[in-house]
Amino acid sequence: MTQMENLLNNFRAQQNEYLANELYEDAREFQRAIDSVLEAKETGAGLTADLLFQVRNCFQRVFRKARNRGEEWLSQVYKFYVDDMQQLLK
């Protein structure tokens, strides 16, 4: 399994969890990330800086939404993802 496939599988699993818990805004952001990965995979672009920016931006949005909802534990998970993507971009 490639990195892109692993990323897709992880995003899909997270999205399904959020749908099951009726966190529709978060699920929508994960759909945006999934769409970005699918597009990169379809065009053969692979794991580019542009893709990492798009995914990081999705995580930043869900981080802010979780923090605004008062879900500190979830916002910290998203913050970890944001920081991780930022490190990959350096």
C-alpha cells in the first residue's frame, strides 16, 4: 500500500467516524482532504507541497471548529495534524 492509499484510508476512517457521530462539518472537511488526495493520485502528482498545504488547511479548519465548540481534546488532535503537516512542508 502506498503513502497516498494509507492517507486515503485514514481520512476515510476519520470521516466515517465523524459521520457516525453527526460531526458533519468535520466530515465535510475530511471530504475536502479526500478529494485533494484523489485528485493528486489521479493526476499522478503524488504527495506534493501543494497537496500538503491543502490537507493542512483542512486540519486547520477542523482544529478551529473543534476549539470553538469547546472540544479541547479533539482540537489538540487536529493541532497535532496541523503541526505534523507543517513539519513535512519544511
